[in-house]
Amino acid sequence: MQDRKTIRQYSMKTAKVKEKTNKTTQVETDTRISGADAILQSLIIEGVDTVFGYPGGAIMPLYDKLLDYEDSIKHILVRHEQGAAHAAQAFGMVSGKPGVCLATSGPGATNLITGIANAFLDSVPTVFITAQVVSYLIGSDAFQETDIIGISMPVTKWNCQVKNAADIPDTLAKAFYIAKTGRPGPVLVDITKDAQVEKLDFNYRKCDYLRSYNPRLPLKTKALESAAIMINHAERPLILAGHGVLLSGGGKKLLEFA
């Protein structure tokens, strides 16, 4: 009986040692990253080196991780979210690259709307990343919960809410593709706080095609021919050139035409 008891105790100790070893090994080999890390690494892959923003409660997981990427991403701290929106728009207009803006949930997100609308009307590529309350509180009128997707829909090319960390890379890839192609403009990605904390296997692939989105519209030759006839018969023709000439790089062609 004593031998059986000794064997049983030894087996239990061995099992506990194996369990601890397995747990230690799992931690050491875990290569998954948080949703906040995924956001910042996605920005780096897209060539982003400057972001504008103002921190707040729901976006703090992202701001905490931002310190680990200060050698790659420069953050411009503003005094109001509207200032961040206009700064991101100005950056996009001057550089030709999408401007990126960060804001928290609730009033932080709603303060962006004027800047988003301005970028929309001026056709400036901008990516707005807002935080949202944890996913299970959405729809419960939680503290600083606002339907920024519904509010921003009329003044964005595209917007989307992310509730799972695994969806962050693909969503941001789509956001940058839509913001830059066709007629440029603002997009908004709303990411819940828990999605910023969750772990995921990071795999980022740049987007170059969306089945439901066609940024290259076919040229209407009949309309072009009609315009040519009207110009040729005009006594005092006037060219009213829009911002699209600059965006498309058609300035020299316009001067040749004139």
C-alpha cells in the first residue's frame, strides 16, 4: 500500500511539472500580437510615418503601444480632435499620401466630423481611426458611446466598424485602397476597445481590388465628342478647371488644351 501511494504521488508531481512546462513553452512560442500592434504595423506597411491625434479612454490601448513605434511613426499631439482632422487633411493634400488621424470614442469621434466633411468635399485621401467602447456595450448607451458610423456615412467614401482583432489588417488595407484610388477622399475605421487588446495572427496584404468598388470609370466618348463640338462652336470659350486636374496630374495637358 505504501508503494502504491508513493507511485501515485510521484505521478501527480510529474503531471504538474509537465503542465507547467507546457504553459511556459506556449508563452515563449506565442508570436501573436495585439490589435493595437496590428493597427500600427499596418500603418507602417502602408508607408505612414506621421499621424495626428488626441488620446482618450477607448483608444488608450493604441496610444500605449504607440510608444513602442516612436522610431517609425511620429505622432503630432493636437489640442482638439477637429485640429487633428484638419491637420491630417492638410498633410494628405500637400504630400499626396493619405493623412492619418486618431481619436477616441464619443465626443472625440464626433469632433472630427467637420474635418472629415472638408476632406470629402476637397477629395483629399485621409484615414480616420476612431476607438469605440467594448463590443458588448455597443447599443446600450454606454459612457462615450456614439454611432460614429451612422454620423460619418454621408461625408466618407467608406466606413466600417471592427469588433474582432483578426479583422483589423484586412479592414485597414481596404481603407487605404479606397482612400487613395478613384476620386480620393476620407474613410473611417471604428475599432472597439476590446479588439485593440485581443491577440491575432498578424498577416497584412495590401488591397488592390474590391469586387463592389470600381475606381476606374470608363470614358464616355460620346459625351467627350459633344463637348468638343460645343467648344469648337463657342465664340468665347471658358475653361473652369477643378481640383481633379491637380489630383490626376493633368496640369500640363490642360495648358496644352488651353
